[in-house]
Amino acid sequence: MNILIEKGTKYDIDQLEQLYDDLNDYLENSINYPGWRKGIYPTREDAVNGVVNDNLYVAKIAGKIVGSMILSHKPEPVYHKVQWGINADYSGIFVIYTFAVHPAYLKNGIGMALMNFAVQHGMKEHAKAIRLDVYEKNLPAVRLYEKCGFKYVDTVDLGLGKYGLHYFKLYEKIL
């Protein structure tokens, strides 16, 4: 399977919205590990913002978007209260957001390819680390991140309790 990962553009937004909707429909009818909800997160607006901010990346197979992520320099506010493995300004840190794989392509290496891309991109941009948060019960994602060499740092409350998402694990990979 030839996976191409590139920066998302405005022409990708409709496909990204469909990917998010398909994934949320799938999660609603199976085990919803990340706790995402259709119409709440992720949405078309997340894709638009990622394109506008020039930090959204898409994984494509034969021109079809099968996965995506945002690589941002903006952390969640609670990140500043955590003792990370490396102390650095966020201009030199990437934070992964909206990491998604289309349900028809789960367990096909898309997530691993996106994570490997994030690490390679971070190294190319001379970043010091990559960080992310993951809902504590999202075991498939936790396994992927740990397999990719990310180290557990802390568990925090991101203020999403009203959605039943009380605690998130923080991970970091020092580059």
C-alpha cells in the first residue's frame, strides 16, 4: 500500500469532513476509544482551521484521504503545568492534534505512517520534541504511541468532563 503524506489544502476539506463523519459514525457503533462525537469533534471546522494554520497533514492512498493529523506549536494550557522530559519553548515543540484514520483503513499501517511522518518532520524542522495527549481509555492509540517510542509523562484533566472524558495521558518523544 503506497501511502502519501502531504500538507492538506482547501481542496481536501470536503474529504476530511467525510473522514471525520465516517470515523465518528464507526465509533458510535463500536467501541468509542477516543470519546469523539459527530458534530462536536472533529468537525469540518477543525479541518478548515488546520488548512488555514498550514499545519494539517493528510495521508492518501490513490488520491483518497485515509488519515490526517495536525502538527501545531500551540499546547493545551495544562501542558505548561507538567514536568516534561525536556524543557523547551513551544516554537521548538510539535503537538499532535486530531489524529485520525478512516475506519476502512484501520490496522493497515496508516497510523504508524502518520506517526513516523510526524517524527521525521519534527527532525527536519529541528524540533526538540513531539507531544500529544490521548484519552486514558483509548488503548489502541496508547499502544501505537508507545510502539512509536513516545514516553508517558503524566495524566491530566483537559476540562472535557462534560463529554465523559475526564483524564488524558500525556506522551512525549524527544527528538
